[in-house]
Amino acid sequence: MNFVQHSSRLGWKKNKRGKPIIIDPGLYSANKSEIWWVIKQRSLPTAFKLYTGSAWTILSRSFAEYAIVGWDNLPRTLLLYYTNFVSSPEGYFQTLICNSEEFKNKTLNHDLHYITWDNPPKQHPRSLGLKDYRRMILSNRPFARKFKKNDLVLNKIDRELLKRGRRQFAMGGWCLEDEGKEYKCSDLKEEKYGVLRPGTGSRRLRILLTKLVSNQNLSKRVCR
């Protein structure tokens, strides 16, 4: 299963993203510079249907291999098309998976992120803080954005969710536990290297995934 938030309702993006032609010097230049806008515009494609959505995706291995190998040439065609497209991460995977007969019914219209927006929405989402912490947890979503650097809510997440000490890695099932009930990763259980123990976060994720794949919601979350 793939988690790709998508929509065929392009709205303002139809004229601002779909029709303009741009050249990105970042494709060939070592120096960062602004993109070039071509005066003449192009018509919307008819060989495939455009989709848009969140740039944050979770892809299955089979779909990732399809995107790389492209045995029916669609991935390469779209890669060439989106080379001249502003904010291509918000359209490439959405358009690819929803135009693929093999994968269009193997995606959920969700990016598993907790994001909040100003009202009216601005170009970028709100920065999350301590006042958003409880709502983040109750959303059962495993990811969230965006955060300001060194915001206090990040310390709270490290301390209460990841059980991560200052300047330490998040503890895993391979870390030894000493008599003081404290974990340290200087000594490893070699036989359990790479072991992850499900915690309360996994239970919250299970609740969310169960809801997303329920018969009531599944038909609403595939490509249309």
C-alpha cells in the first residue's frame, strides 16, 4: 500500500503550474539561481490526467521499483514532463500512481502527517509549538511538520515520546538496560541488533491505519 495524498482538482494550479513552462538552472548549474519562465505556455496534457497533492509520500517497494524501471514508459514520460514544472514533488508521484492501472487502487489518499494552516491559508503551513502537542498525539499520525529550529515542543517529543536524552539517539530494543533501569547504547545486545519494540506510538498508528483501510473509507481514498 502507498500513502500518497492526491486530488485531480487542480484549482489555481491548472493555470499557475500546469500551463507555464520553466527551466530550472539547478538541473545543470553548480550555482543556485532563480528558475527561468518561458513566455509561451503549453496546453494541459491529454495522454494522462494531472493530479496534485502533498509532497510527503510513503511508497511501497513495488511502486518505487516501477517508478525507477518504468516498464511501460509512463514514469519516464512524466519525469520529462515534470522537469519543466514548478513544485514537481507536489505532482509527480500523484500523477504517476493515479495513471497507473497496476497501482491506482493500491494507494491511500493520506500522507500520515499532522499539519495545520492559517486561516486563510498562506503559502506554507503553521509552525507547530507546545500548544499543538496534544492535538498531534490525538491525531494518531506518525509525522508532523513544520517546526522551528530548537522549538520547545521538539524537546517534549524527544523526552515523552522517543524517550531520548539530550544529545542521544532514540533508544531501541538492542540497547542494554542496567540495574538503574536506564538504557545505554554503548553496550549492545548483538543478538537483538536492529530489533524494534512496538510502543504506545505503534498502537496509535494502528488505530489510524485501521480507520483508513476500513471498508467505509477505503473506496473514498483511492484514485478517482
